[in-house]
Amino acid sequence: MKAKRAPVVIVGAGRLGGALALALQAKRWSVRVYSRDDAGNERTRSLGLKPATLADLKKARVCVLCVPDAAVPTVSQALSKELPRTAALVHTAGALPLSALTTQRGRAVGSFHPLCAVSSARDSLAGHTAAISTRSPALRALLQRMAEDVGFAVFDVPEEHRAAYHAGAVLSAGGLVALADAAVGALGAAGIEPEAALKALLPLMRSALRGVEARGLSGGLTGPIVRGDAGVVAAHLAALPDDLAPLYAQLSRRALRLASDRLRPEVRTALQDVLAKK
């Protein structure tokens, strides 16, 4: 049986807090956004959301902290004095353990981390995944209902492996942006202006992701590694600037592991030899 919708207070009127509040409000959750300053309350109203009062805190069933990681302990400690004992405290930080929530003994705590690069409070969250962690079955059911209503898939992350989980999330988002910057730099070495390079590369990156979505990691792999073209890989390494060649080689070694079963042994060895030089 699904958990019932319950009063939610979201702390923080930034991008994630605003996006999550809008998504829940659209599904008829009772949502209020709590800020400690007038600017935050004004942002809340501008989004069509309602600022939380102290009375709203007293009625909350779950309080979701959409604040910077470093602020989670102090904010949770302060709010714990305002919330009823029956209200759960939940953070949205991917790397932080549940112990970062400083609160009274007996209060249910959890984490609800959206795997979504939110650049605006009006971004849609549907179609992404949320990582959930809690020791409370009742809170887990409530967070599961929240996720389903927002349009998230859900998986659980063991407390002892949160750092590795979050590193993977960072690689797929911020790491992808950094990789795009490296690709723009490679085209820059060929005399192509950054704006033109990015305009050309973004559709290419989207097409690669579509291939992965349709055929999986190995099946979506393209380029000289999967073709077994060691000569092209060697030429690439020779042409790239010193700060980009090691990155290209490291990613190519990863690609070689993905493509290994599709290559003849002598071709695989030739690629390994080329990549070992960087």
C-alpha cells in the first residue's frame, strides 16, 4: 500500500528546493518552503509557492533540507527544536551520511538525493532517479511515494558506500561537463573557436547518449577503439596538447575494456601498446 501524501516543509528556496516543491505541489502535496530571510521568501512567492511559517513547521510530517552540504548539521540541529518529534528530517546531499543530521534521539532521519543536474527551480525532475537512505520503514514508504509522484525511479544506497555512489553521480554530470570542456580544447588545438566547437559537439554527445540508452554501454561505444584502429589512436595522442593526451589515453583504456570482447587478440594488443605510452 502506498504511503499517504503528508505535509512537507522544504528548507531552502534555491534551485533544487524550488524544483522539488513545484513538482510535489503539482501532485497535490501540502508543501511549504522555509527560508530564514526575506529574499528566500520572495523567491518562494515568485515561483508560486507558499513560504513556511512556524505553524507549518509544527504540522510537518517530513522536513527536507535543500541546503549546502556544510550547512546540514547546523540547520538540522536548529530545526529539530522547532519540529514535532513525529516529523522526519531528510537531507538531499549525495555524499553525506545520515549521521550528518544532528537531531534528537528517536527522530526518523533519511536522505533523498535526486540524480538530476538542476540549473533552475523550474527544471522538470521527471524521468530521473532518486537515491534513498533511511532506517525507518515508514519514512522510506513516504519518500518512495514522493519520488513516484515527482516522476523519479528509486534505488537504495548503503550508508557505507555513499561516497562511491556520489562520485559516480558527479562523474556523470559535472564530469561530463568537464569532458565537454576537454573536447572543446581538443578542437581548439585544431584552430576551431570554442563557441563553434561546443555547438558542433553537443549534438554529437547527445547522439552518443542515445546510443547508450538504446544499446547499453558496450553497444553504444563508437570510435577508433571499437574499430580497432591503433594508428588513429596514436595520431590522436600525438596531436593533443599535453594536458589532454593523458585524459584521452585513460578514457581510451576504459573504452578498450568495454570493447575487448569484440576485438581480435592482436588488435587488442596493438591498442594496449599504443595506450601504454601515455
